[in-house]
Amino acid sequence: MSLRSFIAKAREAGYLVTIAKEVDPYLEMARVINALDGQPVLFTRVKGSPYQVVSGICSAREYFALDLGSALLRRIDQSQLVFALAQALGNPVAPQMVASAPCQEVVEAEVDLNTLPILTHLPDDGGPYVTAGVVIVKDPDHGRNMCFHRLMRIGPRQFAVRIVEGRGTATALQKTSGELEVVICLGNSIPVLLAAAMSPPKEVDELSIANALRPTPLVKCRTVDLEVPADSEFVLEGRITRRTVAEGPFIDLTETWDMARQQPVIEIDCLTHRRDAIYHALLPGRLEHKLLMGMPREPTIYAAVSQVCRCKNVFITPGGMSWLHAVVQIVKQAPDDGQKAIAAAFRGHTSLKHVVVVDEDVDLFNPAEVEWAIATRFQADRDLVVLEDQPSSSLDPSAIHIPGQKTRTSKMGLDATIPWYKPTGELRTRKEREGFKKVRYGEIDIAVYRASGANR
């Protein structure tokens, strides 16, 4: 399925909100998207642009389940998403190449980025920003790399691009003496978006991960030596230059302002798109941004924890901006499994700041149950892990930020699993450990009782 195929399924399922009133991409559209946060929304009339705009397609886990479930011809429960992602991450499949593709149905004779409905989200934005652009480059040593970069429009053919130091695009650019060929894909399928948000080993092609989630054929670009998903809505071909300009300020994942920096300029030389193309606008700092960025880290945490103990599931929590906090559910088989899981979780997602480890009887998706586990199973002098001066995420405004250096922070892990040792140091029996579990009432069908009352 392409982006528009998902839109059709979301409409059929009753998820899609359609806005027929003309909406301005300057400030107004962001406010509408924010008011509808958590719902897919399609704008059919956009001021100053011939294209429709969609947003919110990745703003809830059920939308991922809807898309990936239909791809596998079975329904995926939301709690099983981590396993679908882990399977694709561990077993990538090279995509098929095609000779012609929908993304090249229209070739613009003259590039004019002003025709695209690029949103200005807030009055203090540095400019209009592309927020759901998937960027593809080739590293001389490791090959194709796909990831997200925010793009600030600064001219009819130019973007300022935020490139994080030490990541794939930055290292590929460092290995090139001149300009680096680049392509920007807009309006992508959910598998492509998920794969672009992952951080696999350098030799693993993200497009092969997308193809493992669902068949993702590729087509050769018109002016650069790169390949793109055939079903993308827009494809912008160009070059990352050595010229730099001020990029920002811009709202970040943590809903705080990210500062302006000197960043490279991208020159766009060719624009192709589908007929009646649909632009994807991702609202920064809201649910779609958080889920799409954070959820792909769950399989990497799952893989790391699974190396040291039996991991059952992982949840990157929305309260931690879907980036800095996680809950890890394990099947505890040894007294120190909780502590091992904490250390492994930090290895699996290096930007993670706080992690809670719980037993399999605790619903990790329910914050009240996680808090209950902390209240009844955790002792700070025994189960708290504090790691000082750790490499961390630049998205954490409370961390230590020194220009040109890796962000540093303190990290905390809470082992909220059932304690296997008594305060005296003796090992608890299995029966004693069972005493830490909630007493559950039996299940009944309440409809039977309601129906009997209604018939009186």
C-alpha cells in the first residue's frame, strides 16, 4: 500500500477527518492539525497550492497496526508491533527495481518549491518547514542510507537542512570533497516512514527494511544516481552543497525550541510527482512526530534486552516524549534479570534517559500498572540504577550541551520486578514471590446482567 492506499483504508475504518474548507499552510493549518492531534486529517483545499495535504497518519499505534496488518493479510494487535518491526530489522529484503513508477508521472520543467504546501507552524519558526521528508544519500563505503531531516525552505530551489553530527548523512558528506547527491521523498508509505526512522547497522539498507515490512519497489532517479520508493508522492532530486546558512529556530520533539545553527544548503535540480500528489505534513512536537520517531527504537531495545534475559515487550512512553523514557517487560528467570535488562536497554537506545523494568503480569502500556509495580516492588536503595555523565540526546533540554561535543546526562533505571531476595538476604520461595502479584477477580459477561435488567 502507498500513502493514498492507507488514506483510503483510514477513511473506510472511520479514522479519517476530511477538511473541505480552504486552509492556509501559514500558521492556520498547524493549528487545525494540533486541534485534531491523534487523528488522520486530509485537507482538500490548500491556500496557494494545487496539492492536498494529509497529516496524522502515524499519530496512533492503531494506524500502524491497520497498515502493517493488512500488508501481512492478518490483523496485528498493537502490542505486537514491536515484533513486526524487529522481524523486518533483523531480516531485510532487497527491493525490486522497476522501469517506471507513479512518483515520476509528472516531471516539472522548472523547479519551484513555492508551489508545495510547506507549512509554517509557529510565528517564531525560521521559515516554512518540510517535516516528513525522507532523505536518501549514498555513503562511499556503506552504500545507500535513508533517514529523516527537517528542511527549511529558503528559496524557490533551496532548503537549509538540519544534519546531526556523526549520523549517516553527516558521515557521507564528510567523505565527499564536493557536493553530495541527495533525494528527498515526500508522501511516503508507513513502512518507508518506519524504516527511515530506524537506526540499523551502517551496512543495512533501510529501504530493504521497508521492503521486508511490505513490498516497496524502487525506481531510478532522473538526474542523480539514487533509487527511491516508486509510490512516493513527490521526489526532489538535488545536491547537498558546501554552502551554509542559519537554520532554525524550530520546535523539537520535546516541545521546546531548538536553536538556530549554521547548516548546509540543498539545491533542488529536479522535481517529479504523482498526478494529484498528496503532501504529508508532520506536526513537530505532537503525536505523529513522537510515535514515528520513538516507536522504531522499541525493536532495538527489545533485541538488546533479549541478549541478556527473556524480554517480552518494550514500550517507549509518550510521557517521555516517545524518546527519553521506556518500559521493558521481562519474564524474570534469575534474581538479577531486572538489573541486566536496565543496562541492556540503555545499549539498545543510547538516547534513553529513564527506564522501568516490569514483570510479565504488569501491563506495560498502562501507566497506572507501571506505577503500581514501582510502588509495590521497588526499593530505591536496592533497585535503583544511576549512571552519571552518560552520552545522551541533544533533545533533552536539561542535559549538558557543549557546542561540538556529545550531549551528556545522568540516566536512571528502576527495577520494578518482583524482588527475589528478602531484606535478610534469603532467597524467596516461588510461593512467596507469587504473593507480590495482584489478586484478580474472575471474568464475567456483564451484558448478560444488563440484558436481564432491561427485560424486567
